[in-house]
Amino acid sequence: MAIFDDEPKKKARAHEIGQDLSLLSVGELSERIGILRDEISRLEAELKTKDTTKSAAEALFRRG
């Protein structure tokens, strides 16, 4: 509980790894799956970007 009204409130996590899933409804589970799929896509896109940058750097240094 915040002592002062202007303190930022903690945002509830959409999903926590290892969390007890037995208390969630089918709708909540479906929503979390969607959130996690979106996050996986975001992580894969970042990985692809980093791999492209790494490959370009390796190619540059092989020339010299």
C-alpha cells in the first residue's frame, strides 16, 4: 500500500513464470497465451536483428 498518494502504484504482471495456473479461468489462460506469443514474436524479431548486425560485422572484418 502506498504511504503517499503520489507514489507510483505497482503494475500487476500479466504473467509470471511458474505461477499457479489452477486459479485462472479459461479466458484468462487464453489471454496470457496471447500475451506470451506476442512477447515471443518480439524476442524473435530482436534476435533476428542482432543476428543480422552480427553477420554484417563479421563480414566487414573478414574483408580486412
